[in-house]
Amino acid sequence: MKQTRRQVLRGMTAAAAAAALAPTRAAGTSEPSDTDQIENLDALLAESVIVDDLGGFRPDVSTTEKGFRMVKNSGITIASPTIGSVVAEESFQSCLTGLGRLTAAINKYSDRVLLVSKFSDVEKAKRESKVGILANFQNSTAIGTDLSRLDLFYDLGVRQIQLTHNWRNWVGDGCTERTQAGLTYFGVDVVERMNELGIIVDVGHCGYQTTLDAIEVSSKPIVFSHTNCMALCKHPRNKTDKQIKALTERGGVMGISNFNWFVSDKPRSTLEDLLDHFDYLVELVGSDHVGIGSDFGLPGYLGTEGDEIWQGHLRIYSPREQETLKTRWPPYIEEVNDEWRYKTIAQGLLARGHSADVVRKILGLNFLRVYKEALKA
């Protein structure tokens, strides 16, 4: 039986990873040692631009030296923290408050972080060894029905907005709505204004038709910032092959989420389950449209089952929605729930036979292409 490319990749051993990174050896010399391989993986990470399009790091005025060491360990170049609440009644004020706190933190730690306002800031972050902060909203409810609020939030530093969370709003339908009516006329206006301003359109949580409509309406490439493949895990937060192909035909990128519920139906998804989504996506649409949107900060999820952080997360969902979302403890995947997650993913991709060039794309170059087209220069 003929094997698919994904099956071939899965069948390759870690020797393929070694080959991708191994230094050239003259005839008769010894083989590269384990230390050589580690050093070369570290070199690959060091030269890469590492982007987490939903997650990574949100600086705060109280961020400690230990916190900054973890960020440095991760190697991240661009982080995209979510600002404000996704709950409609709270979103406008909470987004204003959150942006104020973010600005204060960036001003305090200007020697370590910078706000990404235009594409050249991405290049500056890498050049100056700082973390670039791409501020995002995970719901457009903060603008209500007032299109001019997009201009306000643009001026305050927001550069990526998810059109909906899981629920219907004035823009369109979220992924857990009973019906899927798609993008509204106001939603069309929102997408067009975001394109004009230089705000990236994100449809990670959007419903089926809203996702397809946004791709069609947008004049710029858009993103699925943090989601997974429906073909591997049937979950309302995941995207179908049709949606993925539509995204990539217009130049967009899909960030693979590290969220346990979206990766598999197992009680605890594993690193191998997560890597399956990268493999599947590369096989489906090629390596130019795959990235990382972990949906977690650094160093990872630190809460425990039953604590206030976890209960607060669950409270925003109705009992019916909790069942639909297959909510369960833990939300994270153990192997990538720390500051080494990008290294772990890179190492896993290399072990499955992906080349160093493909890994560089997945780590950040693909999202950079979208940023270059969607943001101001």
C-alpha cells in the first residue's frame, strides 16, 4: 500500500534530525557527538525568528528577573499576548485597562521588550535581542458597533484582532454557536478597516462560515492564530481541510495550538499527538503556511485543578458549551508546558524528518511573511 507523505515522515527516525543539523565531517573523522547535535539545535534556534502568534509572553511591571530568564531561555522573538476580557460586557474597559498596563511594562523594561507597531519593529526586536510584543484581542466586542474604535485601539498599539470568540457578536458567529450565519455586513466593514489600518485579521475561534467569509473579504492574508486540524481531532475549535486550504490559497498561516482539548480526545494529549498536527498540515498545504500559536504564556500553565485560575477559565462557558468544548483537566500538554516548548517542538519536527529550513519557517518565518503584508512597513 502506498504511504502518504505524513506516514513517511512519521516513519523516519531521529537520525533524520541529526542529518539536518549535523556539521560536515571530513572523511575518516569521527561521527558528530550528542553534544554536537545539541549545539547545532541551539544554533538553529538562535538564528531563527521565533514567533508565538497567540501566547508566549505578556510583560508586566512586576515581571521578575526569573521571569525574564525564562523568556530568554525560550528563544522567543515575537510574542502575542491577549489583552482584556473576551466577555462582551467587560471587553471595552478591560481592553483599555490592559493596554495601559502593557504600555507601562514596556516603558519600564524598554531595554528588554518593545511594542510591535509596524513590520520594521519585528526586525528591530531580533536585531536588538528584545522580545517584540504584538498585542492582540481575542474578541472584537471591545469595538461594539463603533467602527472608529478600531482607530482608537490601533493608536493604542493593538495589531491583531480575532473577529469573534466562541460566541456570536456584531461581526459574525463563533465556533460554538448553534447556527453559522457567517460574517455580517458590519463584519465586512470591520475586516476592511482592519486591512486599511494594518491590523491582522484573526479567525482562530470563528465559526465555519465566518472563517471562510473573512478569508474572502480580506485584501490581506489572515491568520488562524491558534487552532488545530479537524481531521485529527473533531472539535469545534479546530479547522476543516476546506477552511485550511482557503486560508493558504490567500497566503495565510495557521498557528498550531498546544491546548490539550484541541489536539486529541485522549485524557492527556502528548507531544507526539501535537506533532501529528504539524505533519498533517505540512502534508495538506505545504510548509509555507504552518506556525505556532501555543495559547499559553511562559513558562507555561502554572495553575492546579480546582484553583481560581482554572475555575475562572471555566466560568466563561455555559455547561452546554463546556460539554461541546470537551473541557477537562489539564488544559496543557506536559512536554511543552515550560519555557523550552519551542526547542521541544523544533527537535520533534527534525526527528520526524522535516528539514532545518522547514523548521525555521514553522518557528516564525511564515508568520513574518503575513506580518510584512498585513502590518505597516
